[in-house]
Amino acid sequence: MIKAGWRVFLFAAIALAASFGAELYFVPDVVPVGYAEEAQPSWAVLTAFLLRAIELTAAWVAAIALAMALGAWVRSRLHFNSPPTQPLD
């Protein structure tokens, strides 16, 4: 359980870093359409939008996976035991 949570966190962090790097490399000067003073190519605006959506999704997945993994780690360290399912004789 704990290893799977860290693996999800790691993959989400890698996706976040990759999309952020791709955004800086492929469309470094693209800004939202309303803030542009000059015309921008539509492929650049759409690419920037797609990469930003990937970044934000990966960031949320990483945050949730980190919280779950840390919670599972704390629970294992504190040795919380669930109540027995069968009555003791």
C-alpha cells in the first residue's frame, strides 16, 4: 500500500516536471489570449493550454498521493490496530 502511494506520487511529479519543461521549451512566451498585446499562433495557445492542464492535474494527483502516502506511513509508524473481527473467547 505504501509503496504504491509513493509510486503514484513519483509518476505525478515526473509528469508535472515534464509538462512544465515542455511548456518552457516549446511555448515560452505564450500568455493567455486576453493579456497578449500582439497576435499569437493558435497552435501555441492551444499547446500552452494543454500543457497547463496536464501540469495542474499532475500537481493535484501528486498532492493527494503524497497526503495518502504520508497518512499510511504515519499510521504504520504509530501501530494503529483495527479491532478484532471475531470476539475473543
